[in-house]
Amino acid sequence: MNISLAPLESLDPARFETPRILRQLVAAHRKLAELKGVVSSVPNQAILISALGLQEAKDSSEIENIVTTHDELFREAAFAELATNPATKEVARYRQALGIGYTAVMQTGLLTTNQIAAIQAALEKTRPGFRKLPGTVLKDGSGQTVYTPPSPEQLPVLLTDLDRFINDPAASTLDPLIKMALIHHQFESIHPFYHGNGRTGRIVNVLYLVKEALLDSPVLYLSRAIVRSKADYYRLLQDVRDRDTWEEWVQYMLGAVERTAGEGIATVQAIKALLLDYKHRIRAKYRFYSQDLINNLFFHPYTKIELIQNDLKVSRVTATRYLDALAEDGLLERQKVGRHSYYINEPLVRILTSVRGS
């Protein structure tokens, strides 16, 4: 068995107590705590989960070369029945899978391998579930095999060990952020599914932080950091398998947490400021102002008449009048898809598609 697939609890915690790792750990925790506090200041956190979840879905899928545009993705969210781009459909399923996992963690306080299988099943509509055949062999640029995933016969023991490491506090005294890095590597190396292992593993990252109460909502999305350092990500994954270099891998993941949390803080602050601006402007000018309306405009970067009808419990004529008035005032941008109109919260889209630092 590869050395990296020994039970994670067999790793000596002392090897992660180097000055560099400890400094990075403190920095990552500081940013993560700040992100948690900023998110808690937004009254309706579902807005953040929805909007930021779309961005994470796009970036995580891009790592697997499933590429779509923001415009296609936001339109898919509003007009699922009109979607034709297979990549956009796959990205939309990522957000659905994240929601399924988050609900399970909140209900049970656990993150089990059965729950992870449910996440993967939501991602992959074909061949869901743990594989019964050999996993995909990894090869280098010259065609040489560099890693062979464990056989299907090994999966039950490996997954049981991983389940215990994730959910049993007695399994390890390591800091949760270090454990998250180890869990991610072990999961990707086990490669338990036919498809969707990378995207499922990245959902597991943020759900584990929610399980450990380091976050209240799944709003730390590491995929953007990984996209920007994709070569390092895959190199360090393999280095652990080849040379047992867990320390370098952990430091990489802690750095990704710190950077991503910093960007998340700036993004959430920008969304919060825009939300308050829209609330004040609409309340001052329009008698149809309501909190449900504000929630709709921020939950759906691209909204439509039917969504306003459902959320505000108004007629189609009334919903159209509301949206057209906001478009005429420059708060929304109206566009058409065939016979259908949709309305874009353009400032929100700019926030979601820009890279922000703290």
C-alpha cells in the first residue's frame, strides 16, 4: 500500500509542529475567524451561500476542465429549463451537491462517507457510488504510471479509517485545519468514485470546517486558490505519495485557506455594502419595497418575473412592473433570452466575478 494511504491517525502529530507550519496555521485561523464574523453580520446568510456557491462551483469544475462562463452559469440558475450547455449543467449540479452535504452536516453533526457518497451522486448522474472497478491510473507527461489508486477490495477498510478520522475526536489531536488538509489528500488518493472525486473532495473541505464549527456556513471556497496554483496542487499531491512530504502539502493547504478567507472577507463586505445600498435606495423611492424583494435580487444575480412572483406572492403583471421600474432606474439590467426576459444585478455580478483581497 502507498505510504500516504496508511491510516491518517498513524501520522505523528509532532511532525506538523514546525515553525513554518505553526505560523501559517495561526494566520489561517485568524483569517478564518474573521471571515466567520463578517458572514455572521449578514442577516440572510442564504444569500451568501447561493451567490458564493455559484462561484465555487465554477472554479472547482474548471480544475477538472469543465469550463463555463459566468453569464451561462447565472442564466442556468434562473432558466434551468433552457440550459443547453452540458458544462453549465454540471456546474449547477455542484451547487446542488454542496447544499445536500451542508444540510446533512447541520442535521447530524457528522460528515460520513455515506454522506459523501450522496454528495457525489448529486454531482454525477451516471455511475454514482463507490467504484467496483480499478480507479484511473495517473501518468506523467512521458506516459509513465506515477500512481495507481487502491483496488475496489481495499476501499471498505480505507473508507472506514477515513470516516473515523473525520468524525471521531479521539482519532487525532491535530488541529482541524491540518486535519482538513490530510483528509483532502487521503480522499483524493483513495479515489473512491468512478467520477467526481476532485469536486467531491473540495466540497468535503468546506463541509469539514462547518462540522468543526470553524464556519457557520459553507462560504470558504478553496477552488479559486487551487485554480491559480493548479500545477503546485497536483505536484504536492504526488510528492506526498512519492516522498511522504506531508509537511509541504499541509503548508500549501493552510496558505490556500488564508488567501481564500481574505478574499472571502472582502467579497462578503462588498456584497453587504451593496445590499444595504439597494435596500436604502429602493425603500426611499418605491412603495413596493420589501425584504423579500431584496433577498430575491441578491439570491439570484439573474432574476426573472416568475421568481419575483413566487418569492413576493404577487401577480405576473405586478412582478413585471416591479422589475421594469428597477431596470429603468438603473438598479437592474434587463435582457432577453428568446421570448423570456431576465434582470441582472450587475453590481453584484461584478463583485462575484472579481478577485478581491483583504
